[in-house]
Amino acid sequence: MESPPQINFGILGCADIARKVSRAIALSPNATLHAVGSRTYEKAAKFARENGFPDTAKIYGSYDAVLDDPQVDAVYVPLPTSLHIKWAVLAAQKKKHLLLEKPVALNVGELDVILEACETSGVQIMDSTMWMHHPRTAKMKDFLLDNSLFGELKSVHSCFTFAANKDFLENDIRVKPDLDALGALGDVGWYCIRSILWAASFDLPKSVLALPGTVFNSSGVILACGAYLQWEDGKTATFHCSFLANLTMDLTVVGTNGTLRLHDFIIPFEEKKGSFSTAVKSGFTELVTGWNPKPSEHTVMTDLPQEALMVSEFSRLVGSIKFDGAKPEKKWPTLSRKTQLVLDAVKASIERGYETVEVTG
Amino acid sequence: MESPPQINFGILGCADIARKVSRAIALSPNATLHAVGSRTYEKAAKFARENGFPDTAKIYGSYDAVLDDPQVDAVYVPLPTSLHIKWAVLAAQKKKHLLLEKPVALNVGELDVILEACETSGVQIMDSTMWMHHPRTAKMKDFLLDNSLFGELKSVHSCFTFAANKDFLENDIRVKPDLDALGALGDVGWYCIRSILWAASFDLPKSVLALPGTVFNSSGVILACGAYLQWEDGKTATFHCSFLANLTMDLTVVGTNGTLRLHDFIIPFEEKKGSFSTAVKSGFTELVTGWNPKPSEHTVMTDLPQEALMVSEFSRLVGSIKFDGAKPEKKWPTLSRKTQLVLDAVKASIERGYETVEVTG
């Protein structure tokens, strides 16, 4: 079988998450680990050595050098969020397609600058929200879209927490106001918001109310928060995100006819399979002493892990542009922007003392 | 084996739920179906015939006649909530111990009148929240109380919804302002609030904020609502309850070290066993491509269904009073009252336009 056309990736920086994405690029049939750049050559070389880069890969002592490599088609940007606007815009200007870590920007204003640069240069942008690409996600969407099974969406609850250790809470970029100023909201909250929007077919809520009691660190960065979202048609959602509680990853979507539920929506419990539960027209047995029908479990297998499927889909889009003259796929920047809009509204609600904030696109 | 001393039950009214509780009384080793009263003799006779009452059982054409039967030790009261104050107080005055359907009262003021009558007469009162008596509930509590497994409670989410049909939405007592004026909040919301308080070891929240967007019927009865609870120590909870969405019954309790989760907390999927999931110090595999450890499932078997265990525990307490001169157990009225207090605060928050309401005992 002929090997598909390859998209050459350059990686900006040696963040922990870049190890996982490097492996995903290596696993992806249409992507190649071509270059890595760090602030020092030594760090980049060490990263390449430890993360399966081929011997022919380029090692650079700066991010600029990666962007100046004419063989680099696309860059993966796992830099702190505050640096996204600089490096994402520069990458776009240098015609590099962009796989951008989440949260994509500090706010939708910065994101719009990035998106405009991408639009101007005709490059693809996609945020690195891996679970969107698991085949389980598509199966779950089939369920939600089947009116006889699920009916009309009424409520969503999403929860993503993990128990950060002392070192994380003191030193991680996600607790530093100059690096990832959105803290837990930008990190774990991003996934909650994305999952809610996904369940709502990316229909934006009309309003967002942050729930009082946000936990901040001494620098004012959010460590835990939650919010309530309302739509014009009456559906509602809540989420809770935190760095301060045991790793929990729940998504529950309730419709008039059905319920969808899973407890590992962002990272499946196992790499090669993902499960979820559905319930349809649930009811009770005679005398209400049990359920009939009960919820049922579904398992979806995948040969490639979700992050490799993400890289592969991104590379397919980049390949269409590069080899077939296609236009960038608008879906992905649109989803990034909607997620950021809601995230901004939650932040605004917190800053305004838990006022209800209208969401306007 | 000698049969334990029997507590003679009288049932006030022939509500649907009374069928389940009649069976529970019949199953309970220390309780006897002694009498049933309805507004007509014929209805009561039909109910007794269809629900396993012994031939010797007394059939009465009024509730008063049940209360006047000197052989009745205890009454089960499944009447509409608006009638609780009248019949519960009268029952207590006639020295009948009280198994009272939830919601126990329209508000804590009415409940206090009932509790005072019970106190004055020295009778036991217990609300009919069946899941509290499942052995699974005790097992789950063991987990929550084990600091090395669960740690400190950080957040709870509880959801109880069911899809009421057209007939229910038009005719059920739970949508009638003169009967069960608390609607979904009193019916399904009661369980959500109880489960949150249970998880919080019945530590009352400092404040309650109802979430905007309560759905009312044309008579102003709540069909769907939600709320956010906050404690002094920073823990938080959300719940969602509704008559308008597929039957869903979720409880998720997240601590610093562990997570507890179940999807059938009020009515177990199967009558004789109940499962729940726990996770302790959950983490990810290398490169964050899976979980280690993963949550684990636990199953608790029970010979008697939870409602029979409830009747049995209630009868045991009544027996201690009747045969051994013990005092009524204060735990149960205390839990009823705390649940009602929070329920009242949610209702007040809705009525005040979604203001935060302080909870005061």
C-alpha cells in the first residue's frame, strides 16, 4: 500500500503534553515528526531523542527557526496560553498550519487576531481537544441526534477535576498569572465547556452564570470554579472544574427520551477502547422496585489513540490544502471560538461578582 | 425461631406508593398490615384485597377510623403534602407512630408543628426516604468517611429527573397547587437535597442559590428546577430535578482523594442488589493515554428490598418505645427537618428572583 502524502510537523517547545502529541504524530499515517524547537538546542535535542523523532529530524534552538524551516508544513503549539497570540500569529504568517493547544487564547479578542492571521494566510487551525476525534464521540453524537432515542436535549452536567500536587500548585504554568492566566477554567474548564457545547450541537447558550465560590490562588489564578448555562429554548447545563479534587471526568446529557453518560470523556480509561452508557425511555418495574429498561453499555474500539486520530484528521485537512488546493475547514476554528466565547463569559461573570452574562458571538 | 414482636400498621389512603409500602410491611419481619382507611370503605377494601392484607385486616371508610383503632401502633401517611399537617398531627395526638411520605411538609413551619406533636406524644417519626435504608448506602458512607480513601468532600452533583406523561402532567397530585404545591422540587428534588446532605454528613450549607430558569406549569407548580449549595468550608453542590426529562438518577461525590458515583441511588436498578463505583487517588498512565488506577465497582446484596428494611428499622424503633420504654430516635426527624430547610431555601431563592438565601436552622 502506498504511504499517504506526509505532513511535516514542527513542535514549538518541549512541554509535557508535547510528548504525547509527538507520539501521536509518529503514530499517524499521514504525519511526520520533522522538527522540534526549544529555547535551547540541548533541550530540543534531548526531547527529540526521548520522543521517537527520526534521526533526520531537525533540532532547533529557537521557535523562530522552526517557523523558518520551509519543509515544516504544520506546527503544534503547546506553549503557555499567554504566548499563543505571538507564536500562533507568527506561524500563520509564515504559512504554517496550526495545531494549537487549549485554551487557544486568553480571550476571544486574542483568538480573533490568531484566526484572522490564519484566514489571511489560508492555513488550517485546529485546537488540540483530543476527545473530539475518538470514534466513541461520533457514536455518542449519533445517539444524541436520534430523536426517537434521545429526544430533545434538556440538561447537561460536566465535571473535570484532578488533584494537583504541591509542586503543580506552586510551579505549573497553569497556576501562573503571566503564563496560563485562565488557570483551572482554561485547563480543565475548557473541556467541560467544550463537552456541553458539543452536546448542544454547538448552539451557544444565551447566558452564563458563574457559581459563587471560585477558588483562587494567591496570585488570583482560578483553581476551582463552576458555572450554569442557559439556552433560549430552556435547556440548561452546569459544570464544575477544579485542580483540588480527585481526578473525575463526568459527562451526563439528559434528553426528553434518553440519557447519555460517561466517566472518562476526555481521556478514555483505556487507550484502545472507549465506553459509554445510554438509556432510552427508562422506566420502573411494577411497584417501582427496579428499572425497566436499564441503561446499556457500549464500547467503541480504536486502533489509533484519539490524539493520533486528531493529528491524522488535521493532517488530512492540511494535505487537502497543500496537495489539492482545498480551503481550510471552518468547522474547527468555529468550535474553538465558541468554546472561548463561553469561557470568556464565565470569567466575566466571576469578575462581575457572579452576575449573569449574556453570550454574544 | 420466635417471631419478633409485631408493629401493627394502619395505612391512610390508597396512593400508588402505598402499594409498594404495603408490600414492604408484609415483607418486614416485625411489621403487620393491620388496617387501611380510605375516604370510602369500598376503595379501602379493594386496596386491601389487591395488596396482600391478611383476612383479619381492618378496612375503614375514613382516615379517622384508622387513628381510632387502638390496635394500630403506627401509620403510614402517603397523603398529598398539603394534608400532612392535619393527619400527621392528629395521628401523633392519637399516639400513632408516623412513617410519613416525602416531602414531609409544605415548609419547615408546618413540619415543626408535626414534630412538636410527635415530641409531645412521644411517638417516632421517620420520613419514607427508602434508599437511606439500603445496605449499599451504609457501604458508601463507609467509603466517604474513610479519609485515606475519600479525603475531604469538595463537591456533589445530584440529578433526579423522569419523563412524566401527559396524564401525570395534567392530573397527578404532584402538579396540583392545592395538593403537592412543591411540585418537582418536593418530589424528585427532595431526593437530590437529601443525597447532598447525606454526602455532607448532614452539615447544613450556609447558602442556597436556585438556578434561574425554573419551569412552572400554568398553576405555578414547579416542573423542573436546580440549585447550587455552598458550605462555609468551601464545599459545593449542584442538583437538577425535573418531571420533563428521561428517568435519570445520578449522584457523584468528589473528595480530595476519592470519587463516589452511582446512577440509581433512589431506586436500585435491581431489587436485591445495588452497585456503586469508587475511585481512589485516580491518575493517568505514562503519557496520559489511560487511567491508573481506574474506578472500581462494588455490589451490595440485600435479601429484603430497601423499603422493607425501612419499615423494619422504623418498626424496631417503635418496638423499643412500645415494649422497652425507649425514647424516640431523634436522628430521623432531624434529617427530615434539615432536608426541608434546604428545600425551603431553594423555594425562597426562586421566589426572590434567584437571590442567594442563607440557610438557618
